[in-house]
Amino acid sequence: MAKLVFETCARGSFEYTCFMYDLKLIQESSAQIRANVGANICHYGQPIQSSREGVWHEIRGKTLLLVFDDIDENRHADLLQEIAEGNDREGSRFIATSRNKEILDCLNGLHQYEVPVQNPHAAAELFMTHAFPGEKEPPFDLQHSGESSERMCRIATYLGSHRKVSEGEEKCRTVG
């Protein structure tokens, strides 16, 4: 779901974007993760041709949307904080998702939106609405993947309110 929020927010609103998923699975040092983030930053959807360190100079003062999905270590939060402090452009957004509220509490000065996990019935309904419009159940061969996807509907409430913004309201909100 974080990817959907990212794709919705990224459409033309930010000069530079980067989505880093499953950071909890990356066992590299913070310096290596920072280098990977730099290598994954795009300029209006296109990869940047700068060196890994040159990219940080290139994006300074530009609007940046950076999403760290599913962080579970303080060093991930520290890295996001470091990048956010180094990018002083108004309108930039730095989003982190985590199942561990204590890690998100480490992010100084950033707004947090706590989104409860949906109940199984609401998650199944949301999944069917988007994955198989007009159907009551997914095709038999996809039922197992549908069940596992339903459990991942963690920010659906946020998405629902995000899609209904009125004219003049912010299109993206920081998710702690």
C-alpha cells in the first residue's frame, strides 16, 4: 500500500523520487543503504546519471519524495532523518512505514499518522474492489495470494481519505 501512496503522490508533483521497500531485509551498513538510496533516486521517473555521491548534490534544494517502507531499525530512521535534514526544499516529503511505533518515535519533528490494521472482512472487501472489480471472489487459483494480500492492507484507511482531498488541500501527507 505504501507503493500505491508513493505512485499517487509522485505523479508530477516532485522533481525527484525514491521508493525503498522492505528495508528490514537489508542487512548492509547505513553507508551502503544510503548509497543504494542514491542509486534509486529518479528525476521525473527516469534514473539519474550522476555518481552515487553526486546525486546528493544534484537533489539538494529540489522537491524530493522519499519513502522507506517497512523499517525496523533505528538506523533506518536515522538515515531518513539525515536525508530529510539535508534536503531543505519546502514541499519535499519523507515517508516511513513501520510496524514498530518506537522506531517512528525516533524521527524528530516529523508528523506521524498511526493507521490501525484493518479487520479481515474490510481488508478482503478492499482487496476485491481493486483487484477484481465486480467479482464476489477471486479466481480459484489466486485465492491464496488474495488472502495474503488482504493481511497487508495496513494503510487502506489513509488511502481512502487521501483520494478524497478537496481542491487546495495538500495532496500528500507525511506518514510517520
